[in-house]
Amino acid sequence: MSDVPPDRLSATPGSPFYDEETLARGVGVRFKGVEKTNVEEYSVSEGWVRVAAGAARDRAGNPLTIKLTGSVEPYFRDVASSGEE
């Protein structure tokens, strides 16, 4: 597997951009230079992330999201942690 995360990734199983193997490996996202832990989906080429809007849920029980635009830097957590040793 590559050390570069995909251009677009979603944490929602129904999405065409969902990849269970990649998510299991652990993907971190820096948005505008700040670590975000509540990212539901991102796109590097389009420059946006979808983050959970608090504890709000839709009728199906999925988190409501807000789309934010800016620079997106995804990385694999296992690669970042191995470089710090």
C-alpha cells in the first residue's frame, strides 16, 4: 500500500469514496494547518472537508455535516508516528 492517502476519502460506508482498508490504517487530516478529528469526508484536489456539525443527526442517524473550504493535508497516522521515534 502507498504511503500517500487517496485524493478523496469518506468515512460513510454508502459513499463511493469509502475505503475500509485505508480507514483501518488510520488517516489523519490537517485542514488549514490545524489537526481535525471530526472529518467525515475530504477532497484534496477540490480543497474541502466535511466535518460533523456537533451532535446533530439526520433521520437516518448519520451526523449532519458542514463543508469547509481550504488547504487539506491528509496523512497516514502509522507513517507519522514511525517517523517520530
